[in-house]
Amino acid sequence: MDSSEFYGFLANRASIRSYSGDALEPEALAYILSCASTAPSAGNLESWDVVVVTDPEQRNQLAEAALEQAHVNEAPTVLVVCANYVRAMSRYGDRGILYALCDASIAATYMMLGAHARGLSSCWTGVFDDDDVRTVLGLPQHIRPLVLLTVGPGEQTTGMTARLPVEEHVHLDSW
């Protein structure tokens, strides 16, 4: 893949909130999770974990925890990507909290791009009540849910929504 193809791949990904309801093929899920395992991480500690949620009742409870966002319930799979504080703090102390959040974010991004590479739709969902998600999934206290990544066959999109010019984000040598 050349740089033009790569940019096109990225630009054609979009957040999709409408799913067909068809379950993910096991091979597709394995591929998406394998993509996450290639993500860079602080100290190569891979301070992230994921809970794969396919059970309709659990997806419904997650949707409730996500302020009634219907797509969380409608997607056939929700990948709840979590930061594992203990794994990162074992080497980096309190700074490990930040590194675990970064590791989980990068892993979730790789999962999202892996889904896109398989022709699947996804939506990064970050608005939810942490404690409600923790209760639904029985997460231990050192695990923080960071992303509810909905994944499945979805409606087609025209690609990326309008963005700020890159110049709005870039500062050369100083602010």
C-alpha cells in the first residue's frame, strides 16, 4: 500500500451508528483483536484489556450506561476497551495511569482500523457512566473502561466528515 492508498483508507473510515444486526464472523473478531495486539505501548507492557460483549442483554445494559445511545445496543458486538492501571503502574508508578490510558486508546484505534480493513463499521463511544459499565461487566477497580467500540456490518458511508485544516493543530518549534 502506498501513502495515497493509506490516506484514502483512513479518509474513508467513519463512525457508523446503524448496524444490520448480523453477528461478526469469528475470524473477523480474531483479526480485529490481533490488530490491537500489534499496537505500540509504553514499555511494551500492553496495559489494556478488552471485554467482548455479544450478549443482547449486556449490550442493552451498556446502552443504558451510555446515556441510552441506541447504536451500543444495535451493534452485534461491543468491544469494551479498558486501561489496566496495575500493569502500567508496576513499572511506572503513578505515571503508569496515563500510559495505560494511552495504551488502551491506541489499541482501540487499531481495533477500529482493523474493523474498517475487514469492511465492517464501527463507532468509538466514549460517553458512558464508568461505574455502570464496571457493574455490568464485573470489572475490577484497577481496570478503567475507556471506549465502547461498537462493531458490525453497517450502512455504507461517504467517508470522513469535515475536519479542521491541519494547520489549526500544528505549531512549529513553539506554541
